[in-house]
Amino acid sequence: MAVAKLTHLTYSYPGAAEPALRDVCLDIEEGLTVVAGPSGGGKSTLLRVLNGLVPHFHGGRIAGGASVVGVEVVSTPTRNLARKVGFVFQDPELQTVYAVVDREVAFGLENIGLAPRDMAGRVEEALHAAGAEHLMSRAVRTLSGGERQRVALASALAMRPSLVVLDEPTSQLDPDGAAMVLTALVDMIAQGRHAVVSEHRLERLLNEARGLVLVNGGAAEIADPRTWRPAPAPSRPPRVSPMGGEAWSLERASAGFNGRLVLDSVDLAGRHGEVLALSGPNGGGKTTLLRLIAGGLAPLSGGVRRRPGRIAYLPQNPTALLHRPTVRAEVSLTLERAHEGDRPEAILEQLGLLGVALRYPRDLSCGERQRAALAAVLPGAPGLVLLDEPTRGMDMAARTALIALVAGLRDRGAAIVLATHDADLRDSLADREVRVGDGKVLEMAPAAARP
């Protein structure tokens, strides 16, 4: 029996020249279905059909038919679909309402009028399933991106929907967190519910999947998950220039917020032309360390030193950077402020963004927005590059382009620090790896053995 059925479905966003989905005919079966395809290919649009955001929220033009868990999407208000279909967005930062975690997870339950005496048990059950029960009393704004992702999953599970739809749910999670999300999905399916998950890193999911939907440029087809093979990992770009002297350093630096100590007496330094990778659990302090190096967070004690030069900083929520009318204008602004003469088209071409250069950046897919934010901060010749989960939402082609771009900055003498759970990115670029957690930094085995 099909959980969802799309019949000759065509959909265009308002003002779009081309359909985001084109004559899609799909039957999505019970259990776990994985949706794959390139960034900007239509995956998120397909998922948003399943909970009615397309077309009820986004507007636009729709033709054909779509039904989910026995309900017609076009004729059913989203408030009714929300009782049957839970949704976890690519950007957990944008879907929170309340300031404290337990209230956030209870938000949907309040909206359906669940009795308060039943709410606490449902919230606790959902947080446990998402591996986030330890976050129950935390302020949402103090959470890492990965922790927010778990809270978003808990919010969806608390509604006990028939179908849960997840858009890139593990893109910001450490390996333990990603495994926990998969376990939660498997347990949910064992209880008779269903899930549709969009992912670029499919190897984590295909052993459990009943189906694989490939979406590319608005076209969609069903494939056999047993026949899928991951694209080869990007190769490591050869170094063409040696490292230089020290570019930045932390000397017994401590940092935190709201009375919570996150980093305790950290000694760490980086050199010009060096790529340092930060690994460690979600909430372990990687983002705090980047902000400390950048100067966006003052140390509670100790010192931070930086050599003169432009700092390029990509935050965990790149959408916060994008406010100009076009992608090209974002790049132009950075180059003008840096008084650098590069043409915006150079980095747009390198990141595969020429085709969307005149689009409003916040209208792009998550992977395209990520590349747009990178294009906005990395053009020219920054002296210090700090990137927080830079491959979030990216397909393999985009990740390969990013690796080439970062290697070029490295070879021009930039000092680079990456906070990432992406092992391919780390293996392709890192000269050193530092694990961040429990307030400390730990130097990992040197990368000298890498080719």
C-alpha cells in the first residue's frame, strides 16, 4: 500500500520560469523511503508536497494530483495535514518558536489541544527517541546546530504522526547523533509509522530503506536502493606552496555564555597556509572555538592573537549572511568592502552558481544557499578563513568544488579552520585535526600519512 501517491504532478514557485517538479508520477511505499539527487534538483519541493507546504504556504501553480496517508494534499488545509505528517526542515534554526527546549517540543501538542496532563509524557518520550532528553531544560539559542536538529526531530515525533518527512536530518550531526536519528527512525517504523528522508550521504540509510527516489531537475523516478553506490570521495589536492608563520593563537583562553563554561584554558595556534579541522560531538564547543578565533566572542580569560588581514567567517546558519537582492550582489559587496578587484563571476563559476547568480539567495535550495554564503565570504584573498559545517546540504559535486576552492586559498597563504563532521572534507584538506569536547582540545594523530 502506498503512503503517498503523486500523479502527473507539476509545480512552479511564484514567478519561476521553470517548474520545480515536472509531471512526477510516484508511489511511495510503507516503511523508509530515501530521496536523493543534486542540490537544487527538486528534493525539498517534493518533500514539501507531502505536508502541504507546497502549494498552501508557498503558493505558485500546481497541476496533477497528490495524496498522502489517504488525504488529498491540495484540498486539505495544512493544519489538518500536520496531524498526520511531521516535518523536519533542513534549517532547524528557522523552525523553532519557544525559547526553551521542552516548550518547543510541546508546541505542536498545544496546537492540537492535547490535555496538559498528557503533554509531559509525550514530550519526554519524543526527546528520548531523538537522543535529546539531556537538552530538555536548555535554552534553544544555546544549542549547536546538531542539537537543534535533534530537538526538531523530537518536535515532529511528539505529534505521533503516521508519516515523518525529514530534509537532510543528519547534515549537522556527529556520527553518534546521526546513528541515533537512524535508530529513532527504525524504531518508529517498527511501530507501524513511515518516513521519507532526503539525504546526500545515503550509505547510512539504504540498508533500512524500502525505496529510493531520485530527483533531478524536477524529474523523479524510483530506483532500487540495493543497486546504489556512493560517488567516490574527492581526492586530496596537492600542496603547491609551503606553510608560513603563525597566523593566530589562543593562549590559555576560556570562553562560554550564560554562566556555562564551554572552553577551558585552551592553548592552540594555526599557521598561514595550514588547514586545521575541528571534530568532536555536537555541543562540544567547535562553534564557540571558531567565534573565539574570529573575535566574535571575547574570552572570559586568556588571550587571542590574530595577524592583520581579512577574516572570512561562515556561520552555522549561512542564511543569516544573505540579505542582498541577488547572489552576484552578495559577492560584489564583499569584494567592494575588501577593496579587491576580482570579478564576482570567478567564484560563482568555481562553486557552480552562475546559473543562479541573479536569483534572490534566500529562495535557493539549502545546498545552493550554502554555496551562495561561501561565495559571499570567500572571494578575493582573506587571510583567515573560518568555516562552520561548510558542506551542509551539499551534493558531492559541490563538495568537490569547495575542496578545490579551499585548497586554492590555502596555497595563497590563508590560515583555514574547519568545524565539520564530514570525514571526506576532513581527509581531503586537513593538515591537522583537533577534537573539541568537554571544555578541552585534543590534538589527534598527525595527517602525515595521508597522500
